[in-house]
Amino acid sequence: MEIWDAYDSAFNKIEGKSLIRGEAIPDNMFHLVCDILVRHTDGSYLLMRRDTRKPYGGMWEASAGGSALAGETPLQCAVRELREETGIVPDRIVQVGIVRGISSFYAEFICTTDCDKHSVTLQEGETTDYRWVSKEKLLAMTPRELITHRMQRFVPELKSGSD
């Protein structure tokens, strides 16, 4: 059973209240999700293909990520999710924004790494493939190809399409 902290609409943790994965999130409560965009020092970005058994299966996403476990800070969640889903231990990871969704807050991070680009590991049940793409290719992907456009508004070189 995965347990999450509950947050109010202002992103304050609600003391003494927990949420459980798979159970409905009550109105006016939120849980924390972290998304991590991985940028290699050579300027390319990591894309991960979602497992076909997941929602949006087979589509690409420009982030690793997932729900924060009870007691985790956004940074702790981001580092854990990145390691679990890619095997990458970040050289540099920075929170670049936060977005409130219907029942979640999305903490957006960018990781800059000089890792061996062939050393990415896939997490069983989460992802089935990966590839590194140029900024231009990432910006050209449509919502039918890429499901994670939310983060791009926080990354200056992706927001404007310029360096």
C-alpha cells in the first residue's frame, strides 16, 4: 500500500491526514507528484515510452516522475523517482515550478547530467523504451506523441524555443 501526504489548495500539508494510492482523493485535497525533465550536458533531452499497461501507454513523456510518498519532500521524491525510473543519479537537479491540477500538485524539476547516455535503465511496469532527442525534436512533438508538455513552460530554452 502506497501512502501519500494530503495537501490543501494552498499546498500546505494537512497534518494527520493521509491519502492511499487507488482510493478517491477527497474534494479540496491534493497529493504531490514530481516530474523530472532530464537534460544531458550535450543539450539533448531524455524521453521515456510509457508501458502499454499504463494510462497513455505507448506514448512518450519528457519526464520521469511519480507520487511522493508520505514524509517525502518534493526534492526527495524527485531524486527517488529519477533513480527508480532511469537509473540516473542527478549531478544537478533544480525545482523550476509547481502546478496545481485537479487532485494533485505537480512539482517540476530539471536535472542536468553528463551520464553515459546508454546506461539508462527502464523500470518494469513503468517504461518500455527511451531515447535522447534534440531540443528541436522535443519542441516539434505533438500532444499525440508526447504527453508531458506541462513542464516546458518552466524551462526557458523550451518555452521560447530559443537558447
